[in-house]
Amino acid sequence: MTALSLETERDVLDLDGVATRGFGFQATAGMTGLGLPAVEVQWLEGAGDGARWRGQRVVSRDLDIPLDIVGRDRGDLADLISRLARAVAGECSLVITDDDGIRWSTQVYRTGGGELEATAGTDLQTVVSFRAPDPYFTASTVSTQTVGGDPGSVAFLANLRALPLAASQAIGDVQLDNSGDVAAYPTWEILGPGRDLTVKSPTGETLRWTGTLAAGQKLTIDTRTGSVRDGANANRYSDLASAPRFWTVPPGTSTASVSLLDTTASSRVVCSWQPRRWMVI
């Protein structure tokens, strides 16, 4: 990794500050929790020998971050300790910036640690323990693909396998490139006019919204939260067809299909997602 930081809405703690500037915060050797997160495995125990694997789920990630805190003087050291205390008092983000400049983050909460020993100098050492409810690291970059739109004003993507068939029907097979190693949750943004949206996953899972959008109206389907809201933030979940499948984008390259009826040249469907990874180096 090229950089490590703890970030809140009001502050950014560079955890490589001592190495680069000679003061500030420095994550030192002994940090744990950046590898593969733990899993809980379900086994079927029978009368015979051994057991059969039934499934597993990835559990929350626990991290221990040893810190060296170096102030330019005693007053600066006190300010640094205060900044750390405020940053870890609630939700914060652990952010890793890789060699390509992509920021990978996960939300963390302090679970312990932070003890300090009295010192007459201008530096202190401590270890802070965190838990990340989401065990994966999510990229700051957003990948998008689009179906529909006026070719004269909204550029079609070269990797669409099928352009709109008619002015009243936007249909396309769209290539999804997920650079992560974990399935990503897509967000669908639909700009009207149009009705009866159907998006089918690479493995055949179908998400269908049977409502109608007038010209200029917008609909957002967030598959991570399972929410369906229009541009006025009204809940349009009831317009989903029965047994909706909020499918995910698998790692690698795959193809999904999209269709929207009663469209015009202004209608379009945009799929966006943020790659996720088990580990970042």
C-alpha cells in the first residue's frame, strides 16, 4: 500500500505522517486485520464419518493498529492525541490508497485499546482496536454502463451488444467489468419516459420494476439496501414484480441484459457499481 489513513467528516489522520514529515501519526509494524477476514462455516453432521459443507458467511473484520504519535512539542502532542480521540469516538473510515492511486475504504468503529503511558517526551505509542462491520474494502472509483439515450447527445458505449431496437424500446446486452474480487452491488438509475424495466443478471436472475416514469422523471434502485425511490424520494418499492432478485455483479467480465419500454431518445438506464476486495496491498 502507498498510504494509510483514518478519516471522518471533519478530519483526516495520515497514518504515515512521521515517515514523511517527522511528526504526526505513524502506523507501525504489527498491524493485524488486513488479510482475509474470518468466516463462519455451516456443516451438516450426519451419522457417518465427517461432515458436509453447507455454506458460509464472511463475518466482521477486526483490526489492531499500533500507532506512534510524534509531536513537534508537548502542546502539539496533546493536540494530536485530542484529534485521535475525536476521530475514533464514532464511525470513521480506514482508507488504503494503492499504487494506482485508487482509494479503498471500509467503515470502522473503535472496540478497545488506546491506552497511553505517561511520558516527558514528545512521542507516545499506543494500539487501537477496530471492528469493520463490512469486511470488504470498497473502491472510491465508480464503474458505469449505459443503455439508451440519444446518440446525438449521449454517447453509446462501444461494448453494448445491442443498441436500442426502436424509439419506443431500449434493449441492450451490456458488458459488466468488475475489477474487484468480490461481487459488487449495482445501482440502477432510470431516466424517463419509460415503463416496465427488466434487468437480468449474467446468471439469469431477474429484477423487474413494473411502474411508469414520465419524461424527465428519475428512478433509483439500490440493490445493496434494497431501496427503490424516485426523484422526489418517494418509495416505489411496491412497483417491483413479485420475488425481486437484487442480484450482484460478479468479479471479472460478464454480460447482463436490460430492457425498458415506451421510451424516447431521452430515456436511458445507467448501471453503476463500486468494486470491492478482500485485501488491498
